[in-house]
Amino acid sequence: MSVLVVLEQTGGKWNRMSWETFVAGQQLSAEMGVDLHVAVPGSGIGVLAAEAATKKCAKVYAVEHELLKDYTADAYTAAVEGLIRATNPALVLFPHTYQVRDFAPKLATRFSQVLISDVIAVRMEAGSPVFVRLLFQGKLNGDVRVSGGGPYFASLQAGAFRVDALEVGSAVVETFTPALDASAIRQKAEAPFRESARAVDLTAAEIIVSVGRGIKEKENIPVVEELAKALGAEMAASRPICDAGWMPMERQVGSSGQTVSPKVYMAIGISGAIQHLVGMKGAKTIVAINKDANAPIFEVADYGIVGDLFEVIPALVEEVKKAKG
Amino acid sequence: MKIIVAIKQVPVRDSQLRVEGAWIQESDLSFEINEPDAYALEEALQLKEKHGGEVIALCAGPARATQTIREALAKGADRAIHVETSEENLSTLDTLGVARLLADSVKAENPDLILTGLQSDDLGYGQTGVVLAELLGIASSTIIMQVEVKDGAIRVKREMEDGWFQHITMPMPAVLTIQSGINKLRYATLMGIKKAKSKEIRLVKPAELGAATAKIEKIYVPQKNKQTQIFEGDAKQAAAKLVEKLKFEVRVI
């Protein structure tokens, strides 16, 4: 019996959420009284596997194959499936990344299991894990229990476990060569690219005024722009606003946009879906203005005003101007 | 090209949710199409306009889902398959259970492409499409921002983190999960709404539902870990208090 943590790397570079998942593996394997195994899938990943082995775990598997060089759903599913069948873990943990969302559900299906995705906490009850996950865009939490023969699969949201709790150790590295068949890999991947050089670098901004669905119409954006101007702040937006073309994509904050940590982040009419929160919760001070007192954005806000933004923002502009003299 | 679009009906976005048992109280809620699924439907309609063929809306849900299915037909889907579950089923079934229902109901259709939203706004597991592909034994790709059909294959633009993208080519049939914002949504026309009334909705009643392996035991409002200072009063008063904080404590004004 073991807990297996599957770390993520791309082109020899770690996805930093991997380490948080490592911590989860250390804590849960200790509570379950089983070994922790860690897998690093890829090609030419010896150095990374050796680095993983400096953290506390029983064994690191370098899941090494040239067909794992570029990520594809089919190759990664087959490779990790092979390792699971060979090592028979009780619980398999992943970071909740875009890549994991692409292949881990497929993998779980091969074991007639469901990937418990987007998990924010795990607790042990009577020897079996209870997963806490977000529901309804973060408005509610749900406790999920898994049954059946296992193994159980879960992907952990960023911030669910603290990376500074990672314990060091010295583990053995074992190379696992999965049986992969090039003709069974249906996806042909091209090199990743960015749309254009980023014209707007929000990461340097001291104050960010960010707008969400609460703005209702494109024509209303200037209401918030007034505030940004008064504060000397950069404008940003949540994904739906950029999707609708009301603000340029390059001003998007969140998992698919920029990650920012300004001195002040003002979230205006933003409900606070997790995809947005991961992009801004590192801000020093968070201000939320929203008409819904139950909006998840208030979970992370230091200061809040519950009210109609079309009344609050003009009042705020006036007060800021007054304060600046 | 035969395209199936799997859509889900979810509570409208700004609903006030009340917990009831291990689910929410649904009786006083309104429902609408899951937003990413609306983009998947639009993408299917645009692919049909470009390449010809047929768009079939597929929806698992209780009787109330008929309204969402009709709206998909009004926007231009040619026909629909409604896997009718009881009210309780969809909150107790796990994704594997739902995907099995969907897989059973589309097998005989032999579609070239199955599109669905990348995740649902209610449960948010974000995997029904991928599981469906695995059950059908076909390829999949997720979080898609562009779809091109070329010589019996498809080339898609997959979104990655931090503004990165990647093109992936794969053979058809395939399942794609569509990201919000991939296209511009259309409205149903009056003519469309009229036509929808005579379009076929094939009703499938699942014989037996297997037990879920993943069960929601309890749902609840998240406990707040952070102390948020809420400024009360009318807009002017609240604004004044906030500016005072920003000036004298946060010191950014």
C-alpha cells in the first residue's frame, strides 16, 4: 500500500504546484501509515527525479520514455496507468493543473474511478480520505467520499497545502520504463506558443482596479476607469470580461491570465471564482466591492463594501479625489 | 459532419443557493444552459455552417432540462437527445455515472465530433467530456480555444496556463472540451424559436443507474478564514471609510 504523487514538469521545468502536492502526499501517507511514492513522468528527467528524491518519501519513480518528451493525453495516461498497475497505490494525487485536467480523468476511468478534482482540503475519517472541493464556482464546499476498490484519484487546487511544510529526506530513484506504443498516441502536439509579447505587464503595478461581471455592459467600463485614473492604478479584469471583448485579453487576471501581487487589488463586481482567486490572492491588501454579501471574493478580501457598484464607485472616485487634495 | 454537443442545465449564475440535505434547494431556482456548454454549442453550429452536417444536442437531466434543450434547438441544433434522469439523480450520480449514460445514448449515432464545455458551473468536476471520450474509446483534448477541420482530422488550439497555447492534431472522431470565450454567442431568432417546436427530442430513460463511487456527503457554506472588514452605511459613507483606510493604513493614496 502506498500514496502516489504524480509531479508535473514541462521541458525540464517544474510546475511549482507539484511541491504542494508533494506536501499533501507526505501528510496523507503519514496519516494512513503507508509509504509515499513519487512519480516524475517525462523524457530525460534524471536530474528532476534526483531533486525530488531530496524530499521525504520512500521512493521516486523516474517514469522515463522518449514518447513522454512532449505531453500528450494518450501517452501520459498510458505511462501513469502502467506505473499504477505495477505499484498498486491506495491513493494517487496530482496538482490541479491544465495538464492534469487533460489526462487524469481518463486515467481514473481506466480504474472505474472518478478523479476528485479541484480539491482544497483532505481529511482522514476512519482510515479513509474525505475530500473537500469547491462547488458552484466557490459559493459552496462539498465533502466527497470515495468508495469501491480504489485506487482513489484526486487533484489538488493551488494553495490547498503549504509548500513550506515540505519535509526533506533522501529517497531512492528507480527508473520505470512504461510500455508505450507510438501508434496508440492519437494527439500530435506542436510547440507551445504565446499569442504575442505581453504589452501590458500587470505584475509591476502597485494598485490594480479589476472589473468583473457586475459591470453588466461594456458601456459601463468607464465608470471603473474613472476610479483607476483617480488612484493611479492599472485596470484589469476577470476572464468573462475579456472573453466578451470588453477589455483586452492581456489585462486578464487569473489562472489563464496574469498572476499579480500588488499592494492593493480592488475587485469590483467580481464574484471570485477560484480561477480568478489564484491570480490575485497574493495581493497585500484586497478590497472587494460586490452586491452579493455571500460572493466568494469576500473570503479573501481585507476590506469590503456590499453594495451597488454604480453607486459605490462614483462615491469612491469623489472621496479619492478629495483625499488627494 | 455529425457533431454532438453535450450540454448541462445549471442554476442561473446569480442564484441565492440554499443548502438542503446533501444538495441545494432547487424548487425556487431558475435554470439555464451551463455557460461553457453554450460556447460548445455555438462552436458546433459554426462548424456545421462551414462544413455542413448535423448538430445534435445531448443533455442528461430531469424533465426541467427540456427548456434548455429547446433553447439549443432554437439556436440551430437539428435535433436532441434527452437522457431523462429523476430530480435527485444528477446530484447523486458521479461524473463516471453521467458519462456512462451519455456514452450509451450516443454510441449508435457514430458522431464525428463531440463537443462540451470544459466544466460545469455547479459541480465543476471538469471531466465529463474526457471520461466520455475514454468510454467511447476515442481521442480527446481539453480547454480548446479554436477548432479547424482538415482532411478528416482536427487541429485544435489548447489553452495552457499563464497565457500559453498549443496546437494539437488528432483524428476524428474525438471529444473536445470547449473554453468560454472561444467564439461569440448568438441569440435565437424568432424563426429559430418557431422551428424548434417541431424538432425531434429523443427521450432516453436510463434503465438502471449504477452506484456512484464518488459521493457528496455534505455541502455547506465555506467557513471564512479571513477577517473582512465590511464598511457599512450608504455608498458615500462606505466610500469615505474605505478611502481613509487606503490613505492612512495601506498608504497608497
